[in-house]
Amino acid sequence: RAIAAPRRALVVGASGALGAAALEQLLATRHFEHVGAIVDQPIQPALRGFAPVHADELEAFAADCALIVFDRQRVANGREAAFVKPEPRDLAMLSQQLHAAGVRRLIVVVPHTPSLLPMALQQGLASLDEAAVAALGFEQLVFMRMAQSERAAQSLDAPRRLARWMLSQLHWMIPQREQPVRIDTVAKVAAAIAVLCADAPSATRVVPAALLWQAAQQRDVQALVRHWLRPPPAA
């Protein structure tokens, strides 16, 4: 029986809260020999299995799966500055570099709360060149993005925009444990997809909002993602 080669995952954009959570969840799965994150400054690995990777080391690191995470910069302890922060306009270029370096499975993660992002990043996410990425020929390509775009909200009339803004303020009054989708939920789903997509049929997929909501309601996220990636044949 053939022995599968050790797998490696790579995170581009581990500087924000969502990227850091995705990196943590990938390490927690223990399905990868090493989990790397692209850095542009020296950093001392403090976690077992974690490997800082410079841009010129992509091919040597030999990741089979990569996550590109778009998120706002956070400043917690200063170490986040070492991680590369991708810009939406660089999606096609980054994807091409990853594909050339041997990555065959790519997951693009977009924040699920775009209203909290700087306006420039919001506008960039609205114009992601997803078609150019799909044309590169990844075996697995998954887009995780917000359920409702900001451009859709801008098309509403003034009273509806005001109502939407007021409801968004009430969001902060809800206890975090009761919020339907949190950063750690998105990170768990992203990590589960990275683990399980190697055995799924080749495809380009968009994660539905319902999947993230369901993941927030149950413990076995991997079972949920496995069913989504390989749905049972219709009777």
C-alpha cells in the first residue's frame, strides 16, 4: 500500500486576527508535517510544526496547499509585523507564484465582517480577480467570502441603509458566544477544507454562508466540510 507523502500548508496573510486563527487551526489539525507563513522579517519559530517562509523560499518549502487570507492589520505584540499582508490587487500574482511553486490546492479567505475593514480594502475585495485565479488550473480552488457584499448594501435606498447600519450596531450588544459566525469558526472551516480537499474531486468552489452558520452550531466541523466537499450521490 502506497504511503502518502507528508503534507505541508502555507498561509499568506497571518498578520491579522483571521489569518492568525487560520494558522493556529492548521497547526492544531496535526495533518501537516509543517505549516508555514510567509514573512518578510526574521522571526523565531515558537510553535512546533510552524515554519516562517520567505518569498524566495516558496518552491523549497514545497507546500501542497495554501491559504491567502485578506484581513485588516492588527497590532498585538509586534510580531505580526513580520508576516506579509497581501493586498486584494495582488491576488492573481500571488496565486500564480504559488501555483508555480507547486501549490495545487488554494483557499482564498475573505473576512466575514467587511464593514470593519478600511474602505480601500473593502473596495479591493469587491474587485478580486477570481476568474484569473481559476484559469491557473489549481486542482482545488475554494473561495470563502462574505455572504453579502458591501456593493449590494450601497445600492439600497437611504432608509434601508440607515436600518442596516442600526442593526449592525446592535450586533456588538450580542454576546460573542451567541454570534452565528466568529473568526474562529471561519478559521476552523478553512483548516478543515485544507485537510480534506486533497481527497475531494477537483473543482472550483465557493463556500456558502449556510455552511459557516452550520459550522458555528456543531462541534464536528470536519464531518460537515467532508459532506460538503463530497456530497452523497442523489438517489
